[in-house]
Amino acid sequence: MNTQRWVLEIIRPLAIALAIFGAAGAMGGAQVPNPCATAWNGFDPGYNSVDAWLSAWDTGAYDRNHILLGTVDGFAPNRLKMTVFQGDSLTVDLKEGTVIRPTGSTPTAGQRVAVFGYWSNGTFIANRIILHG
């Protein structure tokens, strides 16, 4: 076997491995960190001070573990039906004490909505609902 061929057989796999490793590192570095300051299964108490629609939500900057953004499909006591921005229909349960902002508002079909809460046994439970204008 000639030396040049032997070098290529060794260098080529190493170069490919380094390229894959470098690409994986670049993808990991490009990930947006979770804006939630608490653990994935915790609820940030700072959410309790949010009383109006945040402009950051329009750009996709929100905690996807604890907030659902979408459009209201229907509302009944203790239940909100919505279409999330990913296109899925979803029913959200409201617990006793769920806060709806602005105060005195009732979600209406077609209205944009942010729902703060948590997942429990496949159901999203709302702690707070923020309606957009």
C-alpha cells in the first residue's frame, strides 16, 4: 500500500468525525436557553405579576413548559378551548382561583390568549390567563 493512500484512509475518517462533532457543537450553541428561571416542573412566581400581553410573545420568546399561546376557540366555566400556534386544538382546565386578565374580561372566540399553568396527566391546568387586546 502506498503512503499517500494510507494517509487518506486514516485522515478522511478523522476529518469527517471532527466535522460532525463541530456541527453538533454549533447546533447546541445555537439553541435558545429556556427563559424560565425555575426548574422545568416549577412555576415561576414572577408570572403572577404579568397582567398584560407581553410583546416578546409575538416574537416567540416564551417559556414553552409553562405558557401556551394561541387563539380562543370557545370558553365555558372551568374550560377553555384553544388552538395553539403550532396548529393543535387543546382544551385547558381552569382551576378554582384561575386569574383572567384584564380583570372582568371573558375569553371570546378568535381572541389571542396566553395561558400560564402546568401539565398534569396530559391536561394543561391554567393558573393565569392573559387576553390580548
